[in-house]
Amino acid sequence: MRIALVGCGAVTQAVYVPLLSRRRDLFEVVAVCDLSRTLADAVGDRLGAARRHTSVGEMLDEGGFEAVVVLASGSHGETVRRALVGGYAVLCEKPLALTRAEVAELPEGRLMVGYMKQYDPAVRRAEELLAELGGPGVIRSVEVTVLHPSGESQLAFANLTQARDVDAGLLASLRAAEGELVSRALGESAPEPVRNLYGVALGSICHDLSLMRRFTGSPQEISYVETWGDAPGSVEISGPLPVRGRFSIRWHYLEDYPAYRETVAIHHDKGTLELVFPAPYLMNAPTVLTVVSGSESRTEYRDVTEAFEVQLAAFHAYVNESKPPLTEATGALEDIVTAQRIAARFAVQHDLPIGGESA
């Protein structure tokens, strides 16, 4: 399948370039696009893509591919909309957008939203085991802890090509446009603490929201939110699960922490399913599923199959065999709504202004 890449930054270079290089049985990258010509050339050279662009519109107009993989930072709403209008299938990295309005403006089309943890073999095994136990109705609590070092330390091994050739005025205008979208979500008067929290929720915690969607369904209510420490700092979120039990998420940005670590524990009536995720940019590092059951029996499940690779294969199957993806626009919208509920609860607790869609 001939594809085009939008965004040639850190995740593209560290994850997608190696995977697309070894999955040439499924994909041929024919075009790449980035604001930085330096990055477009670097990724194009590594993948053998002859067409390099700095404008998404020009790339979509030129065509020559069947699908677009959107890997750029920030909101992806407008890029996805234009690709769907052009008739292309789209794999879009999370978050799909920063506002509900952007999702509402998307036309019909083939859209898959990438939450690679949903495709992790250990996660799929946990889903199977939970279904055997009786599903969401047996869950007592879901407890999440994320220890998040700096992105630079996580990607130090990757020897990334850096972009220093993008016009400063263009970057400023793009940041302003992104700020306007956040204001649309949270209201013009939303202060920095609320905006920072929303960024963390949609940029990182959304992975855990996507797992909760699979295990229990999205939370319909947020009871408590607190933040502390210098931004992005630490975040604590809790509330009821939609069927039974409660959830808690504790997310900590620890710049000098030795390695990324994410733990998701599902405590149910007869034991625990615990998932421990490694750093997301280390290819084929296994997620460990520990099953604790009667008489304190413990079983560990490991699989070195790369979740990002499974996700790419699922996109190929979606486009060519109509196999539905795990997250489409509806699921991505649920995560945006939950992130807005998180921001609104925090604002109400601290008597801070909140408006826009979150009101």
C-alpha cells in the first residue's frame, strides 16, 4: 500500500522509520511532509521516498498514494479533514484533535486513530482474561501510575535529526492557532494551570484513557483533580467507572527519572491484572502482564511483538480488508470529552474560569 507521512519529527524518526523499513511487505512510503525541509529530506532518504514536501496541501494535491499517516505534533484535526476530503484513508496519531468541533467537522471516510498501547499483546491478553472473569462488572478499581522522564532522555539513543530551518514567524503563527483551539476548548479566560493540565491529559494521559475505554468504558464523571509541582508537574485524577468501581490516575513528570514506567492495575473480585509498560520508543521491549489469582498464584505474560508494528498492520488490514480498527473518530472524541471534564473539574475545585466546550 502506497502511503504518505505527515510529520518527520521524533516519533517518526525513532519509531515509524524503522518499522516501515522492515514492513516493506505492507507499505511503500512514496511521499513525506514536514515544515522542515531538513527533516523531510532525512526521513525521505531513509525510506526511499522521492517526494518531499513542506506543505500538506501541496502533497495531498499531488497525490500518488492511497493513505496518509499523520504523525505531526499538536492538533491533527485540519490535516485529517483535508486528507479525508481528498479520499485518502488516514492513520492519525493521538490526539485526533484539541476540540470537539474539529471532530464534528470531519467528513465520512476511513479514519483510524493510533493508540498503540491498545494493540499491545499484553493488553489484548488482559482484555481476554477480564472478559473471562465477567467483564467490567467484576472490577473493583483501576489504578494507574505514570513516571514520565523528559522526552530528551527517552530519545537520547535515537540520534535524531534536528530541525533548524523553519521560519520563526510561521512557528509563531502555528502556536497562536493552536492556542485559539485550546481557547475554544477551555474558554478564552482559562488560565495557564488549566491549559497545562489539558495538554497533559490529551498528550499523555489519553493513553490511559484509551485503555480504560477498552477495559471498562470511558468515565462519565470526574470526581477529583489535583496538580502540584512546576508544570507539567504531577497530576492526580479520580472518579467512578461507568459500570462498577472507581479509577485513579497519578501522572508525574520527573525530568531526571531513570526510565519511563507506566503501571495499570485492574483489581477485581478475585485478584489483579497488572500491566507494566516500558519506554514507548524502545522497539520490541515487552510489556509485562502479571495475573494474580486465588491462593496468591502469580503468572507473568510477556511478548516482544512491537505494539506500534501491530497497529500498522491493523491499519493495512483496515484499508485493504475492511477490518475495523480499535479506535475510530468516536473513541477519540470520548477521550477529548474526558480531558475536558478533567480540566473543568480542576477549574471548579480551584474557582478558576472555565468556558468554551468544557463549560
